[in-house]
Amino acid sequence: MPILDWMTREADVRAAAGVPYRLLEGVPALDGGDAAAGNMLIQGDNLDALKALLPYYKGAVKCIYIDPPYNTRSAFDHYDDNLEHSQWLAMIYPRLVLLRDLLAENGSIWVSIDDNEGHYLKVVMDEVFGRRNFITNVIWHKMFSVKNSAQYFSEDHDYITVYAKNADAWRPNELARSEKQDSMYKNPDNDPRGPWTSGDFSARNFYGAGTYPVTTPSGRVIPGPPPGMYWRFSATKLEELKADNRIWWGKDGNGVPRLKRFLSEVKGGRVPQTIWQHADVGHTQEAKKEVVALNSEDVFGTPKPERLMQRVLHIASNPGDLVLDSFLGSGTTAAVAHKMGRRWIGIEMGDHAETHCKPRLDKVIAGEQGGISEAVGWTGGGGYRFYRLGAPVFDADGHITDGIRFTTLAAHVWFSETGAPFTGAADTPILGVHDGMAYCLLYNGILGDRSVSGGNVLTAALLAKLRADSGWVGPMTIYGEWCKLGAARLAEAGVTFKQTPYDVRAR
């Protein structure tokens, strides 16, 4: 597969692996509403934040939406969009790698972009996600009026590039049918099956049994399908359809056959299309008005309308699913996800997480009625926890940083050993069982031992307790400060001992 090359590519491709694991430190004073709701607003560089989320959320995110800088060679008020092409690629590549790892097997990622980097983005995402997992490029008609000041063309659209983690496992949710669509179904022949519409009985694709004469109810003989076309069905199948009153010959019974399709047999929704009109999903002016209504003093230059995000989240997720936006901007993705009953994680750098995203989300929790609120029946509720990035979990040599809590180290030990996110309670040294191996961590006095080693030394008695408490008799990997059991005793017991801090690495 062809790949894109740029000045710093070799380092950028490896960059995600070199990002240090950092702590996510809660800031309770900045939590909003019910902090136990499970939503997260994270302030900090999104590359570090994404790496920090991996031990907890790898493979757990159903829908990722990001709106990265477009590299338009013009500085925005809230972040510098004036990046050289290589710098833009260096920025986006490692972030896509980490986002891929966070995405669920049946999940999808949606990236807003324009023509400045859109085609390069496609090549990079082919490499990161696999070309076979490309789904489509959605065209969003973002403007409702022509920009006559444009030098060449009035650029009226953006793209949303869509990839699945695994195209075989991902399926889009259908969109609801409109009254206008249903009104196209009529019942001129009073068919007891109800309203119907008719479709062409001929097609361009070659069909060996699709060239034969047809006799209409009025007796007119149609020698065959239109030139260059074929009947969709064989003569035998046509007779079956006629017997079932599924062919429409026109009011006088003399027309070319058309296939009747009944409204009662139509699927409950409609397949999403790739062109999204601003009348259906909103436009840039609508987005700015929504943000101004929530924060009139300071407005992002390129917000997205809530209706646009509603369309994305409707197609790509269901209530209760986890949604992630690592370029949160003005907070639209989190606000819409909240109103639609999705769980969410939003990441925004600098002060904007606190000065823009938090106030907006607090108003959502209070029941603000802007955007899609009325359409989805939103009246308020829920909440989130506010986090900032803390110190690295590991030092420059890959050893545990002083002061790391048991919960944090447990998540990293589990993730480094299993490659899976840690979902345990972290209130016992027994972390869990994965692929026939139990993992335990003796660290930071988890057993309540007040001695110098804090119960972090593996002894015969402690091994017996771990076996009894877990009920597990199979192989064990145990992390601790020291081990008083010899190699032969460990082998007999089916235990692999790893010493902290030396054997704990940011793998």
C-alpha cells in the first residue's frame, strides 16, 4: 500500500509509543453536576491525555469525533492553525494511532477536515486504520449563502472522513424517515396492503433472463426492455409478481411495468447518505449563534452546530455508548453526547477546558434549551469529573515514580500484561484473571500491613491467602517488592514473580 512521506515521518510514526503515561488527577472543585455519572472533561495536551486513558479505555470507545486544526495558514483566536504541512502530519499521526487503540472493535472515527489536508489525511488514515476500513467521506454543506468575497470559489462545504476500527463489525444506525418521504406513498388502486410507490422494472446490469416481450393488461405487447437495459426479473418471476398484484401498469393498464413497493414493508429507517445539507444538520452561522448564546464574550471561530453532531452520534452510537472527542474546542461533542444519553470523554488543552467547555457543560446539566435540547427532550441532569494531567507514572528509566497510588499502578500493570483496559475495583491485590493467568500486585500497603514493607513481600502464607481469596488454582503472576520463596517453590506453585519497581515498565 502506498504511504505518505514527510520530513519527520520516521520519528512521528514511533511517537505514540514514546509518549509517557501520565496521571489523570481529579479536580473536584471543577466537577459538574453528578460527578459519579462517568463522564470526563480533561484539561491538557491531547497526546498525553490519550496515552493516559489507554490503561482504562483501550478498545472501549464506540464513537470518536475530532475536529483538528485544518492547517488553513491563518491563526485562529484560540489555537494556532498556522502549521507547516509536515508539522501538521507530525501532529495528527501519533494521535490517530492512540485513537485507534482506544476505539472499540465495532466502533468508528469521524474526522472533520477541508481540502487543505483532507487528501493527505485520507492516506495517513489508510495506513493507521487500514484502507479496507475506510467507510466514506461525508460532505457537509456548511454555508447557507454564497461567499462573494472568495478569490476563486465560494467554499461551501467541509468533509467528515469516516473509518471503522473493523469494517466487518461496524454498521451504521439508520436515520428516521420523514413525513415527506412517507407522503410519496399513495394507493391509487386501493390495494389492501396500503400505500405504495413504484420502482423501475428495468436495470442496466446484464441479466441473461431479462430480455423477453411483455404483454400489458390492455393487450399491448412491449417487445423488450428499453434499449441498453434488462428486465430486473425473469418472465417466470414476472408472472408471480402479477399474480400478487405487485406490478403497476399505469392507470390505463397500458404502461411499462413498474414494481410496487409498500410502505408497510419498508424498513423502519433510511440508509445515511453522504451529502448532508445545512437545512438538515445546521450550518456555521447556526453553530456560532449556539455558542454565543452560551458564552457571548468569547467565541470559537469554527464551532460545529449541535445538529451536525447529533447526526454523527445517531449514526455511530447508541444510548450508553462511550463517545470521545480529543479536540473538544467549544464543547459541542460533549454537550450533544450528554443530551443524547451517551457517556463521553472530552479533551481540550490550555485554559479553554475551564473557560469554554466547562461553562457550556454546566449549562447543559442545568437544562439549557439551545441546540438540540427540544428535539431530544432534554431537561437537564447528569454530570462529569474534571481532570488535569499530572506527573508521569514512570521516570526516564521506566521505573515507577515516587508517590504513585495503588489504583494507578494496578491499571498499568494489568494493561502492560494483558493489553486490555483495567476495570477492576483496585481494592484488593488480586487484579483479575486474563487468558488463564491471574495477576496480583503487592504495593503501597494494599493488604493493610503497617510494617516497613507494607505486606509487599511474597511469602508462603501470603501466597496461600491470595489463592484462598481469589479461588484461583491456576498460574499466577505476582508483582511485589521482594519474594521469600525460591525458584523451585515458585515453579511448583505455578507463580511468576516480578519485582517492583524494576520489573514494572511502561510497556
